[in-house]
Amino acid sequence: MILAAARVGFIFYQRHQDNQPRPAQITYPQTADDYVRPPKIYPYDLESSKKELVGKTVWVRTGNILPYYHYNSATRSADLAHQIGVLPPLEKLEIKDVILQRAPVAPVPGQVVVVSKKVLAVFQKSNDPGSFAVSVGTNTGDDYNFTANDAFFLADPHDLYKHWPADVWAAIDQHQAKKGMNELQVSLALGQVVGASSGDYGNRWFQYKDDGNLVKVTFAKNQVTDIATGEDATRP
């Protein structure tokens, strides 16, 4: 009876342990990067987005993916039918206004057209005297969905990640990957990912489209171990 009671007690103990929340598995060494908390904004309509963004400087967080357009200050509208290009990583933008503009939609016979508008941030670039616009959200009826926190840094990333060595920042600013850099650093250097392998964070490869050129970067323990370009970047 004593042995049976002990066995029952052990089974209950095991079940209790199995039900306990387990700490998240860390697949790479934690660094100071994990403790950086970039500031965010919380707009809920057009006016609040103006208060949060107008007059601010932002830096492109998701490089080579955000399309931008010419903005006409006389008509207070952007030429959404003609994309200029995509904003490169860490492009510095001065936000001058935030507007709502209906997105061009090709009508489909027999379907009800739902009026959807883009929330556009009007900006100027330091190396171009023109005015431009980029989407920072969408609006349908009374509903707003903002993407500014994902699209931009609202503080200078050079200050947020000032613990990075000067040679790393030099490579990032020149949109180059170099051995020893981590996933975050390479994403800020090369921008949009167009292909990826399976694997844990910091232990996989990514393909980037940098200025039209394919670059394949392999990571191990969250450090770049290999960089391939040209035909080599297409091989698995």
C-alpha cells in the first residue's frame, strides 16, 4: 500500500510539472539588442495621426518594401496610380502632413464597391526637394488600421542601437552585409526578405533583394557566416 501511494503521488507530481508554463527557448545568445524598446505611436483616427507624426523625423524600418508616390501640394493629393519606387532601409523622412485619400480600385461588375482610403504621410527627403507620400495605414468607414510602428523607427536607430560597433554601422549605412553581423543588423542594411530557409532565429539563411540584386546571407548562432551574390545566391 505504501508503494502504491508513493506511485500515485509521483504521477500527480509529474502531471503538475507538465502543466507548469515552460520558459521560452532562446536559440541564440541574448544581447543588448533584446532590451531596446523603440518608441511607438497609438493613433486612432486622422487627427490623432497628425498629432503623432506631423513635424516628426522618422527612419524607414522595413526597407525596399514601402512604395512611395509624388505628392501635389496644390491639390493635396498623391499620384497613387504611379509608384516612384520603394523606400530604402533607414531612409530619413521629415513628415509634413497626414492625409486621407481614396485608393484607386478597378470596378468589378456585379460587386458592391467598398470605399477604402489610404492614410498617407506626406514627407520630404534630405536629398530631394520634392514632396512625396507613403501609406501609413488604411481607413474604411470609421475603422482605421495604422502601420507606422512597423514601417518606421520613430527615433534615430543610430541612437537606439548605439552599442553597435562603428564598422557595423558603416556597413548598414552603405547597405552592405558583412560577416559577424546579426539578423537585425542585416535587415536594416538590406531590407526586404524575398526567400528564407527553415530554422530557428539566428540559425537560417535569408535572400534579400538589394537594389535589384539578390543577396543570400547565412546565419549561425545569430551571426553572418556566409554571404553569396549572383548565381550563388539562388542555390539552396
